[in-house]
Amino acid sequence: MTLLTTWHDDQPGTFLDQTSDPDRIGALLGEIGIRFERWASDAVLAPDAGEAEVLAAYREQVDKLIADEGFATVDVVALRPSDDPEWRAKAKAARAKFLDEHTHDDDDEVRFFVHGAGVFYLHIDGKVHAVLCEAGDLLGVPKGTTHWFDMGTVPDFAAIRFFHEEDGWIGTFTGSDISRRFPDFDTLKALV
């Protein structure tokens, strides 16, 4: 279930608001310039579906978004639990890459969740908004928006990523430890 939780940025222990209503989530995020959509699909994908299969399953929506907004590159990022002995280290490194507060000066961050879940934390106007996204959720974070992303201690997700620039993601980190003060993915996921 998708979940939006909001706090004052200096009060991580006290919720200002929390909702799982997709329409309300879309309206609240829209007020702060964040795009939120639910894409309907009857696509049934195997757990190990590759990039070509995922993009084919959502071809109509992907093509429309590319045409409407001029994205230059689209790909699929996925991380699923594995028995591979190196998986834990890979998962830990992937999580750490996005867990600190940052901005993107080069591109918007637009993600559509095909499988699993992740939390985008948006630090805007003295508040932190945590959006627990699950399959069917599209989130668009405009360039310059201060945020971080948590995929949890056992990442299990697949998402379509959209880029205006060919070289994709470049983060500018703020140096703040704010991401350590708010409930993480695992804590928020346990609420739903």
C-alpha cells in the first residue's frame, strides 16, 4: 500500500499527516510540486523479468510519457534478494548510494515502480514528506528538490527510470545527516 507521511523537519517523532489514499497523496504532493500518479496495468511479469520485458509490458504509458515530456533515456533498475554470497554487500552499497540527502541539478527524478517498494523522502519548506511507493506508483521529483531514497535493508524492487539527459543521475549531496533522523524504509513499511 502506498503511504505518505509528513513531519516538520525538526520533529521526526511526530507525524503531521499520514495517508494511504492515492487521490489525497496526489493532491498533497501536487501542492508542493511533486508528481504522483497511479498507472493501471494487467501486466504479469516473472520475478526475473528483464528490462525489455518490463518496458514492453508498460510500452503505452512509457511512450506517452516520453512523447509528452521529451525524455531521452529510459531504463529499468531492479534489485531482488538473492542467495548469492555477494548479494548482501551489493544491496548495502546500493542502499548507501541514495540514502543521504541530495539534489539533482541536471534532471528530474522520475520513477515508476513495477515491483516491490521504496521510499522517497522529500525535504521541502521545513517539512519532510516520505512517499512509500509500491508497484503502480509513478513519482516525479523536480530537479533541485532536496530528497533521499531508501530501498530498505533487504531491497526488493524494480522501477522504470526516465531521464532527460543521456548520462542520467548525478547527485549533489548536502552533507546533512537528516536522513538518519527519520524513520527508515523498514520502519515505514511495517506500518502498512
